[in-house]
Amino acid sequence: MSAQAITVVPTAVPEQLVDRFGRTVRDLRISVTDRCNLRCTYCMPAQGLAWLPGPQLLTVAEIARLARLAVERLGMERIRLTGGEPLLRRDLEQIVAALSTLRTRIGTKPDIGLTTNGLGLDKRAAALRAAGLDRVNISIDALDPQNYAALTRRDRLQDVLRGVAGAQAAGLDPIKVNAVAVPEGLSERAPRLAAECLRRGWQLRFIEHMPLGPRGTWRAGDVVGADKVLTVLRRAGFELAPVGRPDRRPAALWDVAAGRGPDGADYPAGRIGVIASVTAPFCADCDRTRLTADGRLLTCLFSATDTDLRSPMRAGAADEEIMRIWAEATWSKPRAHGADDLQAPSDFTAPARTMSAIGG
Ligand code: SAM
Ligand code: SF4
């Protein structure tokens, strides 16, 4: 891929979405709600965030229509449902069922994933799986109930662990666990999470803290980079060998040798990942596009501007018109997000919405 921008804007409806830098979109992230039942410190303010009024949310039919254009007309292959907390949508099973009727260019069902905090997943995992859900990422920042409650501002760790058990029982595989690498208690949290995830067969991913939470709460100097996470694990006795980034996916993977955890119990060999979205961004390989719960298109997680697809759709726009708007917005996708320049972070404009309203 060349970093040199092409300047001629395509006018016809394309068969796939490409940008000026030659990147092709294959991955659709759909936020189905901006609401949440946790208040993670790095994502949402403790209080005072207004929810989108219900009529502004995309309906199941609207989500299904945009996803159909993405998969069947524009060549996307993977869909991930996120939020806010997607399990707060009572019709999530209907959304998954509608998405699983779609067929990619090669005639297969798109890969359908869910990113969730896990609350209530035990009661819904089997139905979601039956509807066509393939995989799940569950966010767990700590395995100590007090640490968990401090980071999420809610005392719900046991409910989350019940949710993970439900996902496993329903056969959702793999189970990935997301943990944000905020500095608070990291030297205790990270080794404990790593050991327990290896024991339970969950694929742990540490994610660098991005400037997408409540305004004024992120400081470049506080970012715990991937190197620091690995140092913390090595200090706790983990033997790590680099695997790289298979398929150029965001997570850099590390083989972990079998060992003994901080609790004195053994863990088997396995793998963990670190997503260096801030210190080593993967913008050059980015193949994602995002829809917010109110139908706005974001070509980048960090976009300060968005493109409204819901209004034209509700005004009766034909499929071709919606795809043309989507293609034009994609063409203008920036080369990189700019949050990685930790020396000059003032050049970076954080989006107005918090992560919960963007869809992580
Ligand atoms: N509520 C669901 C959950 O927590 O998994 C889905 C939405 S949440 C916004 C998606 C992911 O974004 C979670 O794994 C969360 O930890 C991560 N996240 C939220 N704010 C973040 C931030 N400022 N930096 C890095 N990751 C963040
Ligand atoms: Fe809610 Fe997920 Fe944000 Fe936590 S990270 S506040 S669970 S949307």
C-alpha cells in the first residue's frame, strides 16, 4: 500500500470501499446503542451523559439494510456489534439473525462478533449463538472485585464472570477478553488476568488507553504502552516470545510458556495479545468502517466528523445513493489518527463523542 494519496474522487458506485491511500474496507463495526450499565472510567463520565432518544436509534430493519449493502454490495466480510453495551438492546438476537442471512461475495455468512461487558450474557448467549453469532469479546479489566468496581464504577464482577461462563457453555469460540491498560494497579491486575485467562482458555488482549473517554481525562504521559505491559508481565515471571500480528490484525501476539501465576497456581502455555493503538497504530492496515447507533458513519475510530446515513435512508434514498455517500466518505478517510504523536498531542483533536457513543 502506498502512503501517497490518490486525488481523483471516484463518482460511480464502487464494488468495494477504498480510500485515497489504497486501503479496502472489509470490517463493519455497528454500535447498536450508546447506553451502558457500567461507567468505565476510561470510557464514560460517572454521570451526566445524555442518551440518544429511542427514535434516533437505527431499527433492526435499518441496521440490516446498511449491513446488506456493506456485505452483499460493497464486499465486507466481518461484522462486529458493539456499543455502549449491545446486550441492552432487547432485539439484539433479531439483529444477529438478520445479519446471519447475508452472504459475502464468496457465498458465506459474514463472520459476526459481539463486543460486550458480559452483563446478562449468561441468559442470552445460547439464543445469540442460535441466531448466528460466531464470537464474543468480553471486557474484563480486573479479576479482583474491588479493582473491577473501581475501574467500572459498578460492583458487577461476579455477574460478568457468569456471563463468560454462559458464553462458553453456549459454544461461543474463541472467547476473547479485552482489558484496557490503564496504569491503576496494572502490576497486580495484568499478571492475574494473564494467568487466569490462560487457565480458562480465554484469549486476553490488553488495549492501550486511547483518548476517547470523558473530555480532559486522558493524558499522553499516562499512556501505558505495549512495552510497559510486557515488562509488567515479564517481571511477574511470564516468559514471552513474539509471534507478530497474524493477518495484520491489530493485536500483536505473544507466546507464553507454561508457568506459575501470582496466586501460586500453574497456568498452561498459550498466547496473549497487546493492541498498541496509541504507541504503534495500525492505521496503514486499517480495514474498518463504523456505524454509530444513530446511523452516522465514521471512517476512523478517532474521526472528529461523521457522515449521516440515517437521514437519507429515512428520506427514501435508494441503495445506490446510500452506497455513493458511503464511498465518498470512505475516500476521504484520513491516513492516520494522529493520537500517536505523544510529543505533540495538542495537534490531535479528540472526537466529541465518548467511546461508549462511538462504538469501540
Ligand atoms: N460495552 C462493551 C464492552 O465494554 O465491551 C462494548 C463497547 S466498549 C466501548 C468496546 C471496547 O472499547 C471495550 O473493550 C472497552 O474496554 C474499550 N474501550 C473503551 N474506552 C476505551 C479507551 N478510552 N481506550 C481504549 N479502549 C477503550
Ligand atoms: Fe460501558 Fe463498555 Fe464503555 Fe465500559 S467500556 S462504560 S462497559 S461501553
